[in-house]
Amino acid sequence: MGLIEPTDLASWRRWQASRHRLRRLRHSVRPSPPERVVLTTYGEEPRFLVAVDSGSPTSRAALLEPLGHLDVPFALLSPDPAPDLPGHTPFTTERMVDGALPPSLGTVRAAISLGHYMTRGDIAHRWSRSLGVPHLVAQHGALTPFMPPLPVGAHVLAWSEADAGFWASGRSDVTHDVVGSQLLFKAGIGTHPDAPPSELIYLGQMHGAELSRSRLVRAAASFCREHGATYRPHPSERDKLSVLAHDGYRRLGIRVEGSTPLAELTGPVVSVFSTGVLEAAAQGRDAWVDFPSPPAWLGEFWERYGMHRFGDSPTPAPVRPILEPARRIAELLTAAVG
């Protein structure tokens, strides 16, 4: 099985909107202000462009950590303000208004993003096509069939050969390199086998559009009550429906606690399809997946990542690449810009 929408971004966006009807209704009544887009250059005559649409740990690992291994001038599209990049000092900063390609980026020879389905990644893709340069797309999380399609002519930086083939979904215009996951590589460094054991943690995923919210809410409640697990909300679970669900859990006697960063948890974890299961396994902790009557795609997803169902042996640690993925991405960017 591959992507549900391997090429049609507009169709994928319609599907995504259909999964968040309340959010769409709220935005129709009270439209969100346009996203701020800031272009920051680091050095004269930037050689490549980085588009950052999210400040999440997965995004930083995939796009920003490789910059620590580079001394090539580059440009960064980001929210306002630009993220702090140790070892790099901004040269110029300007707010983008119309999305036109600035003359200062005429020296860019490659672009990298998480894709072209969000604001800054879309701008980077349009600019890369105008310049006639490659657009590299870095994998930042585990892939489901509901991922947005890749840009035309994308060069994927994948975690594995299996992920590269799955993401391309038979397209002949997509190429790839396997670099591994910087997120999981770092998780393996941060092992803490001597840490005292803690309660079983259920990693929430109410924000996910892949499964209905009602099924996700019921599955988490059932598991936590049966096994005495603590529910850890995903950082995106701030909307009213999620907050109401959390309150309902508490009334059922389920502990809801999300203050501890995922990387600092020490106990076993369970989730439906969270990358956190792989992070925990990389740290040497017990980790499983669980969901009643899983759809076929979910079973295939668990198999592709070697995730074990609760009740079986814990999920094994992901294969660790010899070269740090951030360094490998830096090498590929250097090669792309000549």
C-alpha cells in the first residue's frame, strides 16, 4: 500500500479539511491572519534555501540540526522571528509580502523542506522551480498512507528504503537517498537504563486525521482504564474537543499528565502509531502499539516500522546508522550546491 493521494495535493487538502470541520467552520467565521514569512540569510550569496514550517522537535531534527555541520552560506524561510541557530549569525532579514523570488537568492542551488503542503515549503518549492534547482524533502516522522504527496521532481531524504518506496508510491519523478532519522539517532544517545521505572504512559494522538477522533478517544480510555496507564496528551491537543476529552478521562479516574517532555520520560509507552514508540525503543525502553480492530493500513504501518502490539515482546530499537543522519544530510546538501 502507498499514499492515498500520491500526486494530487489539492485533493489531499480537501481530505484534510474534511477531517477538521469544526476548525474550518471557526476559520470561516473568524479567519486566521496570514502566516508571517521571514527570509533570513546567513552569509553572502546563499547556496541553498531551508524552509521551516514548524518548530516541532521532529522538524528541527530533520531541517535545522544538519545546519550545524555546514559552513556554506544559506537562506532560511521561517516564522517570525527566525529560530536561533548556534554557530550561524544572520546576515540579512526581511519579511516576505508577495512571495516573489528575491534577487538575493539567485545564487541558491538547492532547497530543502518537509514538503510543499505548508506555507513556507510551498514558497520554497515554487522558488526552486523558478531557479531550476533540486528540491530536497526530509522525512521527519513515520509515514502513513495519508501523508501529503511529494513535490514534482522531489529528492527524498528517507529514513529507510521501505519508507522511500512507500512515500514515492510508484512515481518515476521522485528520487531518494536513505539517511536515517536524526530524531531516533539522538534518542539512542539519550538512553537511561538506570532510571527508576515509572508508570505506563499512553501517548495521545487526538490531533491525527488518519483515524476518527471518536475511535481514538475510546481506544485510549479503554486501554488506560484496563491497564492503569497515564494519558499523555499530544502537544497539539489544545482544542476544545481535546480538552473536553481530557476532562472526561479524569472523571473516569484516568490520570492525564503532559508536562514531562517526551524525551525525558523513563517508563514504558503505548500508542496507536506515534513516532514516540520508536523513540522509546531507541532509548532501550519498553514500547508497544495498540488499537482495537486496526484497519489494514495500520497493521502494515506497524510492520514497516517493526512496532510490536501490546502483549507481545517490546518493540526492538530501530537500526542505528553508522553516520549521524544530520551529518549525512549536510553532506548531501553540500554535494547538491556544488
